[in-house]
Amino acid sequence: MPMLYFLQLLFLVAGVNSSVIQQNLIGGKGCTRNERHHQAWVFQKRSEGKESFCGGTLIHMNWVLTAGHCYNKNIAGTVSVWAGVHPNKTFQKFNIKSGDIHVYDVTQDTGDIMLIKLPGSVSGITPAQLPGSSCQTPSNGEKLQLAGHGSTVDPNGHPERNRRLQCLDLKVRDCNFWNETVVSNYFCGGLHKKAFTCPGDSGGGWLKKRFRRTGVIYGVLSGRFHYQNGSCTTNSRFTSVCAPLIRKWINDTMTNHM
């Protein structure tokens, strides 16, 4: 089995200093072997050897959907995507060219979302499904599933090697519930005070489960988090795949770069 070295997990946002990850997907449980086969890892390796790390979702045999802040074009380094990270870590690794990285809005003001085109096709994995073009952002109270690979025990933020993918069900909540500023193309999710997401889970897909090994993706975990004493303390914010401008951008990007 290949050895994966995580030197430091960094939360990268263009123009903003990196934040050390403290905890990830708090309150989750191990995903079953029949869930989240479309989960992916997105790395940006910097010239000094450190790496940023995000989750992502395979939505086509050649495309991964993740958060826009997971890529910083101002950093010299390489980007790679790993598919086959769950359940058996039968890795399929792809080195990504900068021209195949498509960020919706580098300022994140209207959507923290990014598409990555793979140089080859993933094999043996059923991608998550995109909702129809006329889809609606899920309503308050609906429950969707998020997944992430971060550590929940190491205070330094290093994941446990060969750790099982963690799944967490979150309910859609009104962003105003947390006095969160409502921003176009975003919606919020949360459950209770012991269930949170943190930066290492950024880019993960928020899905409605439909089939045993797949589901329909409605949101991408954004890079807006709150901290108290080094831990995440409040809601998660997601870029809505159903927001009309986001949905059109996804369709146009995939069509124009096939």
C-alpha cells in the first residue's frame, strides 16, 4: 500500500494567511463500505514541501468538484487529485495542469467552488450525480450527508494514516440561525453543538443519498469557519450547486472543456 505523508494540513485562501487545522468532522462516524466511493482528495504541494489538503467529489469520470479556496494560483507548486480513497484506498492518482483548474470566483464572494478536469478517466467508481438543471437548494430541515478524512483526535491536525472516511449527517439550517451573513449562492447546515466541520473537510460534497454507492450532490463545503480556543464552534456554509449561476457555470465549464 502506498505511503502517504501529510506534513501539515493548511487551509489555503487567496490573500488570507493559512490556518492550522485543529479538528475535523466532529461528531461523525465511519462511512460504510458502500458509501462515498466518489470521495476524492485534492492536494496542492508547495515548493517548500508542505501540502494543502481538501476533500472533493467525483461527479464525472473526468471531473472533480471541490472548493475554490483549495487552490491558490499564487503559490508555486503542483496540484494532484487522488480517487479511490474509500473504502480500500485503491488510489488512482492524477497530476493536474493549471489549465484544467477552473475556479468560479477567486474572491469567494459569490461561491467557493472549483472544477478540476482529470487528464484521464477514473475507473471502477460510480460518480455522484448532479441534480437537474431546474433543481432547488434543499429546504430547512432536510438532512444531507457530508464526508471527510481529517483527524478527530490529533490536536496538531495530522490525520491518522489509513483512517476510515468519516460521514456526518447535517440538517439544512437558515444561515440567520447563527447570525451568519446571508450571501448569494450559499446555504448553511448544522445539527447540534457536538457536530461540526472544520477546514480539513473543505471541498467535501453535501449529498442526498440515493443509491448504495452514490448520491446527488447539492452543496460543496465552503471555507468559512469560526473558532474558539482552537476548535470549530459553529455552523458550516456550503456553495449551492442549485444556485442558477453556479449550475450554469458547472454545465458550461464541463461542456466547453471536454
